[in-house]
Amino acid sequence: MTMYKNLGSSDRLIRFVLMDFLLGFSLSGIDLYPWLANTCFMLFMLSMYLLLTMLAAYSPLYYLFGWDSKSAESVTPSAPSPQ
């Protein structure tokens, strides 16, 4: 099985912004709310998943559901032919 890239650039940008927010909240949330340590750990793990899928441009969940945001970006509308 070969792993082909199934994340487009806009999807990777959204993952970066979401990962940055989750990582910041998870790391600062441990100091602010020690009773939320388990939740902060789960947010940290989710942000690491987003980071790895963003860097690899491959999402196993997209493969599982059959989604592909990279090929959707490469489709360009054809220009009308001059007459």
C-alpha cells in the first residue's frame, strides 16, 4: 500500500491554525486549571495528530472515509474555446 497525499494546502493551513490553538490551550491550561490535566493531555495529543498529518499531507481518517481535499484543489475550470 502506498501512501499518497490527500490533504490540500487549504486543509493543511486550517490544521495548522487549529493545532496552534489546541497546543497553546493544552500547555497553558495545565498551569491555569490543574484539575483539567486529562483534558489538556487529550488536547495535546489531538494537536500532535494534526501536526503529523499536516506535515505528511496525509490523513488516515480521510483515507478511511474516502475523502481527498488535494485532488479537489487541482481541478481547474476549463476556459471556453475561442470561436
